[in-house]
Amino acid sequence: MSALKRDPSARATAAPSLLTYENGPSRTGAQHAEASGQDTPITIEKMGDFLEVDLRRLFVWLKAGLKLTLVCSFLFAFVAATYGLLATRYYSVSTDVLIEPANIQIINNDLYAQPAQQGEGLRMAISNRARLMTSGNVLARVVESLKLGEDREFYKPSSVGLMASIFGGSISNGKPDPNLAALKVLQTKISLNLDDRSFVARLSVTAQSTDKAIAISKAIIEAFNAELANTESETAGRAAKALDDRLTDLKKQALAAEEAVEAYKRTHGLTTGENGQLVSSQTMSQTNTQVLAARTRVIDAQANYNALIRASDNSAATIPVVSDTLRDLKLRAAVLEQQLSSQQMIYGLRHPSITRTQSELNSVREQIKNELQRATNAAQADLDKANEALRNLSSNMVELKNSAFNDAQSQVELRDLQREALAKTQIYESFLVRVRQISERELITTDTVRIVTPPLPPNGRSWPPGTAALFVIGAILGLLFGLGLSVMRGMYVDMRLNHSARAHQ
């Protein structure tokens, strides 16, 4: 409980002096304070008791400090307007940039091909690209291209001599880097805002002139594209180098595997033809075909020989035609036989013409017999030759079959070596093609970043605000400050009077 609530007489005594502040302090309380000759300190408890009094005193304090309030308002307005006229002016320009999450795919299985992304994955891809726009590498390119290290707005050389004289020594042995200082200042003058519903980012740049802000915006976009291209090129270069280093080992492994296959063939006498099949297998297949042909020739020779043997009875009807001579003789014998038969029917058996014809027919038949004997001997020779060829081919076939069984086991191990060599060769060829693709891909830029809205001159400065606006803002702030001073002054005076009244009692 406060002191005023505990002592009603004290409340009654203190109230008049507070309520009569408008006409001046109480004479009795002032005289008593002068008589006492000393001041009693003001405590927090007394301030709490004071604040519990009627709030009508607030209006009394404000009325008493009206002149102070007006003076503060005018001073604040004057200072704000003066700042608006003398302060360095800054201008902001904005650029809308379209940043797509994926690049154009030039070839199949492109190094930069990205899978379809949705939700947070897509948002993360856009954020990564947007963050690159304001990264140190991009801004360093801008500082170097526009020579911002020589611009007083971005780099102000410090007075090293004055600081050294104050602190009694050298502050730093090294000279500050103007480009690094300009880079730090540039980071404070740019901002990037992403649109959550699109791929468009807004880049804002602030500078002391419109032309400089536009130049910096364009330089940032160009540096951003260059950095993206450089990033792709470096990534492709690193991938190509890593693959190229691995390619050397793969080449050695492929060559070693192929040499192992050839060495195994030489060791085991496995020779392959043009189609990759072993020569022994091809030879056996060809020999088998020759054996079948030889058997056919033996059969034909045997049939011809048997026919000639059966024709040894001089029967014209059963004599096979084995030569042109024999065919002519057979025709001649047939004609003579026909003439002989006709003459016997006409002249009888003892006519001289019949004897002549019979003699001529016997001569032809003797020639046929001799020719048939000669053909039989030739057929016998052909049959013996065919049988000999068949026996030789059959013997070769048996030898080839025996060697084929031995080559079968060798072929199993050879096929295993060939499969291993083929696998290593295919891997080496795929790596070789990939290295060539990436090496060419390093020279191609497929970035899809483009400017949607170019930087345009702003309608006005971004800082400081207009002089009129600063004047109004300063007047308002001064008014509030003056009102606060008036209230504090009134509270202080009333507490002093309240203390004097209590001391008088």
C-alpha cells in the first residue's frame, strides 16, 4: 500500500499543491522548503505514489510546455529538411530475371541433364541458381569489370597516417585491397527476391546515380551468365579429366585382355578364320563335306562299272552309253541289223548282199565289244580312284575328330577369356565415347537464364525521402519529443512540490 493510501491527511495536503500548479507553486510549501534549507531525495516509492494522482495534471504539464514542444518540433523539422537537401541521394533499379531449373539437353545422357523435380526439390534448384547471382564470384566479376575499386562510393581510402599518429604506430603492414572493400560495399547495395509461384527473381541495385545502378544491374546479369557458363565448363573439365585418367587404365586392361586371348590361341594352336570360328572346326566341316561327296562319287562309279559288266553280253539293248564312239557304234549296229533283216526277207539267207551286210555287222559288234572293254577298264579305274579318295578323306576325318575333342576343352577356356576381353573392351569404348562427348560439351553453353524486365531509370530517388516528407516527419518527431520533455518536466516539478509540502507538515 502506498504512502498516500496509508495517510489520508498526506493525500489531502498534497493534492492542492498539485492541482494549483497552473497558478504557481504553493507559497507555504515554498517558504517551508526554504526554511528547511535542505532537499530530501526522491525515491521510487514516492514516484509510484505520485503517479496514482489524478491524470488531469497531464494537460497542465502539456500546456505549460507548449512553447518547448513547438521549439522542438521546429528544430526537428529543420534538421530533417536540411538532411534531405544535403544528404547523398541514392537510386534503386529493379531487374526481373527468368531462372529455369534445368538446362537444354544437347545429347543423350547429358552431363547436366536433371530429372523431373517437384515441390521442395524444384524450389531448391531455383534457390541455388538465384543464390549464385549474388555470390562473391559474380560480384567480384562486376567489381573488376566496372572498376568499382576506384569509385569513391564503393571504396574510400582511410587516413592511415592520422590513425597511426593517434595510436602511436602503424595499424596494418599491408595495404587494403580496394576491390575487396568495394565487393563488401556492393553486397550491401544489392538484394534479390524470389517469387514462390514462378521462376522469376527480382534483382534490386542501389547506387548514387541512375546510370551507375543500371550499369551494375547489367554487369551482374552478364557476370551471372558468365559464372554459370564457367561453372558448367569447370564441371565438364573435371569430369573429362577424371574419365581421361580412368581411361588410361581401362585401355591397358583391354589391351592386356586381348593379348591374353591371342597368347592362349598361340599356345594351344587355336587359329580362327575370318568369321571368328576355329580353323580346325572349319577344316572338319569342309572335310565332312568332301567325304560325303567322295561317297557319292564311289556310288556313281560303282553303278557305272556294274552296268558295263552286265553289258558284256554284247546285247545292244543293255549296253550303256559311256562315250560318243560307243553311241555311234550302237546306232550303226542297229541300222545294219535292220538292213540285214530286210534283205533276208527279200533275198533269202544266201544272197551275197546278206553276207556282206552280216560281215559288216559282225565288224561293228567287235568294235562295240572292244569299246565296251575299254570303258569297263576306265570305269574300274575310276571306281578304284574314288574308293582311294574316300579312304583318305575318312582317315583325315578321324584325325580331325580326335583333335576336335582336344580343342573343345581349350575352346571353353578361350571363350571365357574372350568374354572378359569383350567386356573390358566395351567398357573402354563407352568411356572413350563419353570423354569425347564431355570434352565437346565443355565448349557449349546451354544456360536458359534471360532478362524478363530490363533495368529502367526509376521515377525518383530511393533515399533520402522527399524534402517535404522529411520536414513533416521531423515536425512530428519533434512534437512527440517536445511533449515527452514537457511531461517529464511537469512530473519533476510536481514531485518536488509534493516533497516540499510533506516537509512543511
